[in-house]
Amino acid sequence: MAILNSIKAASHSIKYYQSDTFTMTVAITDASAAAVDLSGKELVMQIKKKKTDDAALFELTIDSGLVIGGASNNQITFSGTYDLGEQTYVYDVYNVTDKVTLLYGLFTVVGDVTKE
């Protein structure tokens, strides 16, 4: 069994095209590359302008926008459409149950060239 405290949060930059539907799947492993079973865990993803902001612009949870799956229940798929202006934000995916950050980085919104 993997010990969640041995997880080193992975940094990953995300590029999101403004007003498009976004979907991304990541696999969570521990320091020895073993799959970390996330079934039954409370997870939250927040997108903010700055990491010091109190309120998130968007928050995804298991009930809204986050799905745990994969053969070892170590994959997180997050998806949605976000009404964000063209700029670079910050985000993280946090395991509330075990109080550990799983993933973090920049969330860059790129404006569309073609306007409807």
C-alpha cells in the first residue's frame, strides 16, 4: 500500500483555450512510482488569480468536475468550461482527506482568434 505522505506534488502547466471545453486526465503515483489509490478521497481543484487569494475563481470537486478512475483508482480526470479572461492563473489539486497537494502549476487562458 502506498503511503500518501511520500507523494511529491507534481508541477504541470495547463493551457486552456478560452470558452472551449477542457478535459485532462492525470495519474497520481508515489515516490516509488506506485499507483496511489484515491478511491474514497475528498479531492478539490481550485483555480485562482494568485495563490494568496482567499477565494477561488473556480472550484472542482468529486461531485462537480473531478472524476477518479483507472485500473488502480489513481487517475483524476477534470473537465469543464471556464469563464476566465485571457491571462495566467494558478491552480492546484488537493487531497483534503490526507492533507496533501497532488498537482499544481500555472493555468494559462489563451484567447480565441475566431469570434462567433
